[in-house]
Amino acid sequence: MELFKGAYEGAVTATSYAEILLAKAIKEHGADCPVKYPNTAYRLPVITSLSGEEVNTIGDLAPILNRIRTTNIREELNLENAKLNGEATLYAAEVIEALRYLNGAQPDQYPYTGFIADPVIRKFGVPLVDGTIPGVAVIVGKGKDSKSTAKLVKGLQAKGIMLFLVNEVIEQCIEENVKIGADFITFPLGNFTQVIHAVNFAFRAGLAFGGIPAGARERAIEYQAKRVLAFVIQLGPNDVVKYAAEFGAMFMGFPTVTDQPVAEEIPDWYQSEPDYEKIGKLGLEMRGIKIKIVDIPVPITIGPAFEGETIRKKDAYVEFGGGRSTSFELVRMCEADEVEDGKIQVIGPEIDEMPEGSVFPLGIMVDVYGRKMQEDFEGVLERRVHYFINYGEGLWHVAQRNMMWIRIGKNAHAAGFKIKDLGEILIAKYKSDYPAIIDRVQVTIITDQSVVEEKIKLAIEKYAARDARLKGLTDESVDTYYSCTLCQSFAPNHVCVVSPERVGLCGAVSWLDAKASNEITPTGPNQPIDKGECTDTVKGSWKNLNEFIYANSNRTVENVNFYTMMEDPMTSCGCFEAIMAILPMCNGIMITTREHSGDTPSGMTFSALAGTCGGGVQTPGFMGIGRRYLTSSKFIPADGGMARIVWMPKELKEYLGQDLIDAAEREGLGADFVNKIADETVGITEEEILPFLEEKQHPALKMDPMM
Ligand code: SF4
Ligand code: NI
Ligand code: NI
């Protein structure tokens, strides 16, 4: 069979090529030359995952490559062997790529991404598990023409598919102004061997979220097949190495669809579809990816791919709020007769009456009625405005409430986008995402100054009432906490428990979010748990919570203490926003974030620290957290609370801003406490920051020893 033969010959070619490059590199740099990818805790992830060897130097690679050649490359042509040939090809590609990164080289220049660092993977954990990103496609080769190729890519972006692009398809997208890059969940990896960065991305999901140990080959493969919903689209002429790589994908459970004729298809695994209108859909079907289609009658593309898009001032046709004009957004629960379902009203000028480059006031009022709606859900629903509007290509939304700031880009305007269309997007998304709590929804958009000023009073009253209610929501004031097991699709043993004063470690699920989501899907990932008897008031341990966690962690976690990180702390899946670690010499703790790539006083970067905890295991002294947890009055109280914080990156201080200062005052540490916390400008080792802490008389230094 042509395909199997290709896989065999391709594997021979790829491994030989890897051998030649390796020999050359050893000659040039010496066998002791260190080899590693930047910003990962998993060395060379393909090798770490499949065979677990600790690769430190390029000399370590020679026996590995040798072994995989002897064990895997098999001439007898059948599917099993073709997959083994594919596996060998993955090793070869990993070796070839890793050699490009010697001596700290940064081989890939913009727009190419090359290797994708761990923090990027962690960032996409939640959208991948909650279905915002329903699947992953790797598009390799060169499409028949740029226009139809761009259309194929945009079609997949609109469906929320995470994309990896390899070869000329990247240039074709650029030519057609398709938005690509990490911000668009579309990674232009580079040229052919760079396809391995999609593979080592996938394997790291198993290592980081799945808790799969290094070298557990069978489990790693099973994880990929079961949990990573990826497929390959091969465009343009194939060659033997590409065949071999495609069987490498098949070895991981990922099918390939190609626009080329295939003499003998392998149903569900290797199929041909020359029609570009159908090829994406076939790939999704072959991998069993289900897409919820929401038809929104607006002239721009709507999808999570455009959430990260920024619109600069010079590219904005018109903007609203952000301190330049009065603005607010408000979701209100209403009575049935107050809401006319689907109604959109614009009060004030439409976009045609707004000159290019102008600033207008804006009020967005979303009125919802639902039999199961609760006033508590208003805030949860209101925060969605940000995401829904950002999903629009050419739309940009930041902040919230009466701080919100919107830009409509010139190209959105050129495409015919109207102010009214904001209402179309909101109505369609609310109705599709929240059918259980929203029966009717209407949107009023106000661009008239005097009406905005009148209605904003109402909004401000509502915000104040909501904040007062939130303040009263403490861990003690409720009997019920909520579980979150959303991440179990990636981290099967991990259970988050979300309380009013502890947001989920991803930062995306608060107690109210979990409550609303339970109302929407009673059998879903957020279950109410009656706390039951408290078995340890200091460390924060409850009988019922522990029973729930034990039963839902595949019986791996017996006890979780809510209020300490030093003994039976909450587990982490892997998508934490921040991670905290004990600093013994400073008698305190440090926190670093996904955004901060630099070294920290723990001696490890975020990626390295993250690699030590995750996958649903408890690691005393280390814990993944949501950033907001730092300002909670239940921040590790058993360990001494906020006073233990001795270091965090500047970025995090700025992000938390006034909230951190307020929390310090509330804890009796004084507003000045924040200035006693060291950051990277003070130092990145314990030795460097200790004198600073002493000089500032940091309270942690006088506290009981942590260990
Ligand atoms: Fe995942 Fe926990 Fe966030 Fe739920 S709360 S999405 S389980 S990290
Ligand atoms: Ni956008
Ligand atoms: Ni997670």
C-alpha cells in the first residue's frame, strides 16, 4: 500500500537526516553541549512523554535515536508498523528541532512561533476543557490557492478550532490578511519539521494536566487518543516524510484528511476531500468533534479566535468609554412582561452618523427574563459581555461596568457592522450559552449622551447593591461550596472546590459562577456540596467536602485542607493563573504568574515550578491559585495569611493594584505592606531579597517558622 510504503521510507529518511544533523552538531559543539527548548519543564516533550529519558546534552540524543530506529522502523507494510514508523519520525523531528535551539538560539522569527512555551499551553487549559475551543487542527502544506485556503482557515477559526499552521499555508494566510498568531489561537509554527511543536504541545497536555509520568508511553498515547481532539489537514502534494509524520499523528490517535487523491483510503483515519468547503468539516467528523453552530446575523466573523485581538487607536473607526466618554454595561433580571424576546433598540446615533475617529458615549443594557434566573446571576452574565463582544472580528472590549471601553475597527465598519449588531451578538450568545436560565432577552444600546447619563445612575445603584451582597458572601455565610470538575477532561484526578472566598485556580470560576452553572446544567461539572461537619477549623477541612473529593478524584485524594498550603493542599490541574511556593530562608512565600517568564527566588521559573505540581497531585509547599485569591481574607490563614507574601513579580502587583492594598489594610498589615513585598527589581534569589525584607521589617521575618 502506497501510504504504508511512504511511512516506512519517510521514517528512514527522517531518522537518517536527524542522525546526520546530530553528528554534525556533536562535531561542531561537542557531545556535552546542553540541549533544551526554552521555557518548559518537560525537556524534549516527545521523548520525555514516550520514553522518559532525561536528555541534557546532545550526546544523550544519539543512543535514543539509535534505539528508536532499531525498534520502530519496520519494513513489513501494515498499519501497525506504519504507526511505529510514525513514532520514530516524531523522535526524529524532535531531535532535528531541538538542535535548532542550541546555545540559547531563537531560531524562529516573527511571524513563526516555533516551540510553544508551557505558559501558553496552560493559558489555553480552560477554553479547551469548557468547549470554547472544541478541537485542534494542524494544517500542513500549501493550499490550491490563497483565497480558498484563507477561507478554510477562517471557517475553522469561526468554529473556535485551535490551529497550527505549517509550511506555505502560513504565507497564504498572510497574503489574504487572515489574522494569525497566539492571540488568535492560530499558531504559525514554521516549516515542515516545526510541525513537531504541535506534537510536543499535545504531549505536554498529558504531562502537565493529566499527571501522566514521564515515559509512560501507553498512557501517554491513550491520553492523546481520548482527550486531545486533534486532526491533520494535509494540503498539496505529499512526500514520504509527510506520510510518515501523518502516521505519527495516527499513532497518537489523530486522523488526516487531504485535498490530494488517495489510492486506498483508510476510513476514519486517512481520507481525501478535494473540496475546500468540505475538507474542514470532514476532519471534524473524522475526529468526532461536535460544533455548536450559532448563526449570528452580523457581517463580521464571531469566534474565540478574535478574543485576543487588539484594535489600536489608529485602526478604530469609533470608540466608546474608557474614560473618554461616559459608558456602562448592565445586565438586569426582569419580569416576563418587561422583556420582548429578541428586541434590539438603539437610542441615539447609529454608526453612519458617527464620523471616523470619533468618540461617543455608550450604554448597553441587557434585560433578561428566565424562570430559573436569579438576581445573583446578573453579575455572572454581565461579565460575559466582555467575551461576547471581543469574539467579534474587529471589535475590542476591555474592563467592565462603567469603566468599559469599546472600539469598533475600521474593517468592521467597512464590512457593514452597525451599533445594532452589538445587540445581535449579545442576544445570540446569551441564548445559546445560557438556555437554562434565559428564556427571553432584549438589548438596548444607547449612544445619546443625555440618555446614557440618565441610565448610568441606575447601573451604578445596581453595582453597589451587588458589591454589598458579595461582601456578605463569606465561607462562613454559606453551607454549600461548589465542586468544579471541568478540568477532568484533561486532569482526570483533579477536583477544584470553589468557595465564596476562593476562586477556582484558573481564575475563571467563582462561587457565583459555579452556582449559576449548576443551575444551567444540574448534572454538569459544578455540584453543590453541603460542607457538613468541620473536622479542622484552622486548616479548613470538612467531612463532606473530603468525601466528595475522594469519590471524584478516582480515590486518589483523601483530605484537602482549604486554609493551608503546607499540609494536604488543594490539588492543581495545570491551568492555574499563578503558583505559590515556600521560601524557607525568608520564612515566607512567593508567587509567580503565567505572564512572568523570569526567574524567581524559589530558583525556578513559572514553567519549572508548574512542572512540579499539577495533574491532580498534592504538593505541600506549592500550590496553583487564581490571582484574585491573594486578596481573599481566606488566603492561607493557617499559614499566617497575606503577611507571608515576600515576593511577587511587578506585573502581579500592578494587576492587583488597589485591591492588594485594600486587602493589606483589612488584614491589619497597613497600606504600606505592599511596598515590603520584593519583586524582580529587588532580586531573584532568596539571598538577594532577604536584606530588603530586613530593611523593610517585613512581618514574615518575625512569624513562626513555616516548616
Ligand atoms: Fe478547571 Fe478548577 Fe477552573 Fe474548574 S475551577 S475550570 S476545574 S481550574
Ligand atoms: Ni475582537
Ligand atoms: Ni484546569
